[in-house]
Amino acid sequence: ERIQNIVKMVINIFSVIVGVVAVIMIIWGGFKYITSGGDSGNITSAKNTIIYAIIGLVIVALAQFFVQFVLEQVVE
């Protein structure tokens, strides 16, 4: 029970940190996109930044779901 709570707390803290970083990266990618000046290389870089940040958010969400699922199975 205690270990389960510690794991949940660590996962939640990690998720919040990654979520904040991902939002910052999405904003940064949007800023790069706006200031690209039509340069295709800069546009591609900005799009990749946004896409990777979104992929990171999805992976963290899935990892949190997976950890919660595993913890529930172990407790039972």
C-alpha cells in the first residue's frame, strides 16, 4: 500500500513536469512557426517541435494509464 502510494506520487509528479515541458515546447514550436518567415526549413523544424511535444504528451498519458493498471493488478 505504501509503495503503491509512493509510485503514484512519483508518476504524478513526473507527469506534471513532462506536461509543463510539453506545453512550453508547443508554445515554442508555435513561436518558431510564426517567426519562420516562410522558410521551409524553419517551418519543418517548428512543425516537428510541435509534433514531438504532442507525441510526448500522449506517451506520458499512456504510461500513466499503464502504471495505474499494473498497480491495480498487483494489489489484487
